[in-house]
Amino acid sequence: MAQVQQTAEINLGEVLRQVAREKEIEYERWVSALEDAMASAAKKQHRIKEPVRAHWNEPTGKFEAWIVKKVVETVEDPAAEWSLEEAREHKADAEIGEEILIPISTGGLGRIAAQSAKQVLYQRVREAEREKVYNEYIDRTGEVVNGTVKRFERGDISVDLGRTEAAVPRSEQARHERY
């Protein structure tokens, strides 16, 4: 059983790389999105109001999560900050400006936490895909590109450009052309 579990954990890294390739998202950005999703899930699971940070440990193939507390002189946000005295109760040599990480469990995340992680992950993937398309076309402003007319919407034309769709407003259309 331990052998099977270890193989599954090691393969997670390969799965992450493959998904990053398929979605054409940089691997580091994909892992960062997963870390944010796991932080959100851990926060939801443990009903934590404090800031949570997660990290994917590639060698072990596991996610780790921590509550993050910043050591400050005067506490303005008790959920995210500790005074020096409070911090020294957890870490004897704590200094002002330091962040103290308190480990929390990421095992056995429930259905609601998993839904939260899924939602964060989908949002980050959409953002990355949108940014990629934007960066692909931003330098081509004013350039003529080929596309396939998909539909007409209130006088505008929707054109399929391959990875994305574009809109040709009525003001940019030639009146004598048939599409």
C-alpha cells in the first residue's frame, strides 16, 4: 500500500507539468495557482480568518499550509498580526517585521473546501489563459488578421480567430461587403 501511495505522490509532479503544458501555462504559475487553491481550501476547512499560505513540496509531492502572522510594534489587524510579546510565546527569537508560520493540516479536506479550491483554481487558469491571449494580440493592434465569421450580434460580427473570438463593430465593417 505504501508503495502505491508513494508512486501516486511522485506522479503528481508529472501530472502538474502535463496540465501546465496542455493549458499552455507556465509551470510555476500553475503551481502558484494550486498553492493558492490549497490555501483557500485549508482556510475553509479549518474555518480560519487569518491569512493562510500553502506550498507544494515537489520532492515529497505534498502540500503544506501555514497560518501567517506578521510581527509588528502596534497591532492593527489582530487576524494577521502579532505584537512582539505574542510572537515570542511561539518563537523565542522573534523580531519585528518577521513572519511567523504556524503549520496547519491539509489532509482530509472536505467537500466544501475542495469546491473552494476548485473555484480558485478555475479562476486562476482563466486569468492565465486570458492574459496569454491578450499578450498574443496586443502587439498586433491595427494589423489585419484572418478569422471565420461565427455569428452576428446586434450589428456586430463575432469572428473566430482560433484561440479566441473577436468582435468587429458595425463602425469597422465595410457596408458593401457580405459576410
